[in-house]
Amino acid sequence: MSDARTPAQIEADIVRRRDQLAEMLDEIGVRVHPKTVIGDAKAKFVSSVDHTAGRAVVAVNRTVSEVKAQFVSEDGAPRLARLVPVALVAVGLVGLLAFSVRRRRG
């Protein structure tokens, strides 16, 4: 099989291929440049932090909803049977803290 291309066509192919290689080398140079590597690392870190923060927000929202469901009925009315004991425990704890602080001062 003989190559029927003219020397001008061969030279044009060589120039085109040389330009393609130069472009690839420039791209490789940009990819391995320290600023590019650092920028990519920072972007991955920020993405990871954003993902972790998003998961934390979802977990907190879920927990708040579950706790709220314990103290508020579906129609939005407070569940006094659950609120009163919790309020009494909270008042008792505050009273104990206040009493212990007074004993330390005196």
C-alpha cells in the first residue's frame, strides 16, 4: 500500500500534530503547576467540609423534629403529660444549682 500524500500534506500533518502535542504539554504543565495542585486540594477539602456540614445539619434537623414530636402533637398542641415532668425536672435542677452556689458562698 503506497502513501499517495504529497510532501505538503505530510508537512501539514506534522505541523498539526506538533501543535496538538504542544497544546497537550501546556495542559499538563497547568495541571501539575503547584498553584493548580494547591487549588485543587483546597477545592476538594472545601467540598468535603461542605458535605460533612450538610450531613450534620440534616442530622440536627432530624433530631430536633424527633424531640419536637415527643412534646407536640400532630395538630400542634403541646403534650402536657410529657411537658410537665420535664419542666419539673428542669426547675428542680435549677433549684439545686442555685442552692449549691449559695452554700459555697456562705
